[in-house]
Amino acid sequence: MLYKEFDINAFRQITFTWSSVFWLFVALLCMAVRDLGYVIRIRILSGDRLSWIKAIRIIFLWEFTSAVTPSAIGGTSLAILFVNKEGIKVGRSSAIVMATSFLDELYFILMFPLILLCVSQSALWNMPGVNTGVSKSLIWFAVGGYTVKLIYLLILSYGLFKNPRGLKYLLMKCFKLRILRKWRHSANEAGSDIIRNSYELRQMPFSFWVKTFGATFFSWTARYWVVNAILMAFWAGHYNWGTQFLIFARQLVMWIMMLVSPTPGGSGFAEFVFKEYLGEFLPSAGVAIAMAILWRLITYYPYLFAGVLIVPKWVSKHFGSSHPKTKEKNANDLA
């Protein structure tokens, strides 16, 4: 896609000024707000048992695994391990990760219908110059992603707030599989902890959920404003508030589409959707590709670089030969 549509003349339409520097800084600031919101949320969910450093480390590890796994899987499966290794019991870690998943999905489930109500359907789905088949395919991607999120949220809500024993039963059924059977005892203990922590979460005051959902809201909203800031960096005079909100709305829909992407971090698919879905707000397809790359450089690749720096040291600390549990195991093996 990049090779076929690269156009050097398209870059002549981009004027880099001090205003560009300012808005690109705003884009980076939006990502910082997004990560800060996640850090605050996980500290609240842990009852402040996690220090700021540990919370920041968990978030970057989490985002790294999300960046290197398919969007449909994400980094949630390993997040329990990250939280647990930072000093939180397995059951409590499971409850924390389930609560974060619940809050994330709740944001999308609430915001998508609001976007449909606030933005005209023609403005949201009709893309000038885009093939009708492509347009319809993107609509079905959005509907499919939203359906998956809704089903997941309903199951999670039922298990977390209504019937945690049912969730434990489902967990034990999964660990009957031969490949997982050796961890069945640990899964049983984790299920029991989930039941206890589910009761704890249900007893939390309304203010607790307001704080955690507020952090979630600011995190995701800040992330969506990144594209708005990038476009303002080069064509600030071309967008009024209505256009800005439409760009924001399309980004939310775009992230729902990316849920069904089979590639790590939505790579390839994300850039394609950006070009097709937001291309009408840019001078040309060549510029759209350049902006898509810049967008991913700000929102995706930093977590890969951070992971390269954090993961080896973290793995060595918790799983290396110097770790106390590893030493104990090696001593027992020698005995």
C-alpha cells in the first residue's frame, strides 16, 4: 500500500511551522494523558497497593503485549501475570484486570450509540471517493466489532457482579483441556479468589466507579484527540468544530473496527482504515498515508520501543536465576 501510493508531490502540500510543533506536542500530550489515566485507574482498582512506578511499569508492559498480539486478543491475557508479579495476589489481579476490561468495554458500548445519535449517518458512513463496497465492508466491521464487545461486556458483567461462581465454573471447564490441565489446581484457586474479590468490587461505593470510569473516559477520549491534533498541526485553518467532532467520531468507530483485525496491534489494517475512513479530511491519498504513519508513530510504536527496554529486565527480575522463587526451585531440584 505504501509503495504503490507513495507520492513525493503530496508532501509538498505539507507546511511545517512552529504551529506544527505545538500541535504535535499536543498529540504527544494526549497520549501522556491517556497513559496517566490508565495508571491512575489501576492504582485505584488495586486500593493503592501498587506504587506509581509499579503501575506505570504494568501499563507499559500491558500496552507492549497489546502491540505485539492480534487486536482480537490484546494484552489482557498476560495482564494478570504482570499485576501478580508486581505483588498483587492472583485472584485480586484477575479481579483488577476484569474490572479494567469491564470499564474499557463500557466506554465503547456507551459512546458508540451516542456517536450515532449526535452525528448524521450520511456524514459518519459516506466517504467521497471511496468504493461503495469498501464503505459497506467498514460498516460491517464496525457492527461486528461492537457486537463482540457487547457480548463480552454482558458475560463479564454477569460473572463479575451477578454470578462469579458461574465464571469460575466456565474457567474450570476451560482448564479441563489437556493443554491446560496441569494448571487446573491454580485455576481453581484463582476462581475462588475471583469470587471473593467479586464480592469486594460489588461492595465498592458509587464514587469508586465514578473515579475509575472517569479515568477510563479521559484515557480513551485523549487517545482519540491525537488525530485531531495531528491534522491541526498542518491544516489548522481547514477544520471547524463540527469537522473536528466528526473526525473524533470516526476514530471511535475506527477503533471498534480494529477489534476484528487478525494482525498484531491492527498493523496494516489500521493504516488502511485511516486512509479510507479519514482520507476525505486530507488533501490527497499520499498525504493520508503519511498522516497514518505519523499517527501510528505516536500511538503504537512507542510501546514497542518501551517494551524492548522494559521487558528483558522485567523478565530477568521475575523469572531469572536471581529471583528468590527460582533459587528455591533450583535448590530443591539439586536436593
